[in-house]
Amino acid sequence: MREETPHILVVDDDTRLRGLLRKYLMDQGFRVTVAANSQDARRQLVALDFDLIVLDRMMPGEDGLSLTRSLRAERDVPILMLTAMAEIGARIDGLEAGVDDYLPKPFEPRELLLRIRTILRRTAGPAQAASAATDEKPVRLGAFEFLADREILTGAGGPVRLTSAEASLLRVLAKNAGQILSRDDLSRMCDINGAERTIDVQVTRLRRKIEPDPRLPRYLQTIRGRGYVLRPDE
């Protein structure tokens, strides 16, 4: 049985930063294991289960992006990527690889903590998700229900993990169901900075999670030349 205290794996080749993150997160009540590189992280992942990975992108040997792609093929653990690369293209690469959130270095520890807690709330177990669902009317998408205010998506098997960008995008679309929103509108309303491709990436990822056939979307539709619209069940 998993312990209730969230267990975080911090992967960074910077010894000083790794130690600071370990101490800070432990002071905030988390269990923390550290790894100096991807190889070390793989050893830890074989031996232990984690609720979240805080992963540096640029490391000697296998970098964080490659490790993310590999992990996504075999497990669904949330990943928060840290990087000194602030370019839009680098952020898109990370999102396409499957990271849940992206935090540029240098960063404020409080922002890191906020993002970690947001991810963990979104990936809560079925009991926690059920307790959160009180008086909010869910948006129905076939076999799925979405609580927009809490950014919780559930299906027949329980909660469905959403990345921060996916949850923000689905929330905005759900709050504006039936309205066509341009990529610029969505970027501004979701606070997703970057080129139009960033929004397209998130739409593609969302469709894989909510559509019976992502190639023929029933709920999250493209309106050619105008943008996207969410058409939930009545």
C-alpha cells in the first residue's frame, strides 16, 4: 500500500541544487528521493514508486527529454521539467514529449511548490477526486466528466491525468462550450505562451484522452480558419 505522503523523485546533475530541492521539499512535508542523472533515476524507479518526478532537462548522458519519452512509453507518473532553456521551441519539445509542466531556471521555490501541488491535486486518487466533487455540475463528454472549476477529468476507470496545460485548455473550452475560440484567444485565456503550435499540441493530447476516435473528434472540434470549439453532451 502506498503511503499517503507524496513521494517525489528529484533528478538533477547539479549537486547543490539537488540538495537544496531535497531539503526544501522535505520541509514542505514531502518524501524526497534524489538522482544525479537519468541512469540513477532509472534505478530508483525500478525500486520505488513515485507520485511526481522533478526532472532537469539538460544533463550529461541521457537528457531529461529522452528520459521523459522513454518513461511515457511505460508509465504515467507526472513529470515537472526544469530547464535553463526558455525558448518557445524548447517548451513545445517538452510538452510533446509528455511533461506535465515546464518551469524555467532560475525559479522561485514557492512557484515550484505551487506547481507541484497543482499537479498532485490533479492526479489525486479516486477517493480524493470523489470527495472534491460536491456541488459543481460536470461537463459530460461521452464516457468522461469534467469538473471545470477543479480541473478534474474522470472516466469509467476513475480520474484521468491531465497536464497543467491540458487542464487549463479544457477548463477554458468547457467554460465557453459551444463558442469558437481562436488559437490566440486560447493562448491568452489559458496563459499558454508560445506559437500556435503550442495550442495545437495540447489539443492533440486532449483528444487522445477524451475522444473515442481522436482522428474524428466528436467533442473537441476544429473550425477551419477560426479555431476550436468544445461541444459537450447535453
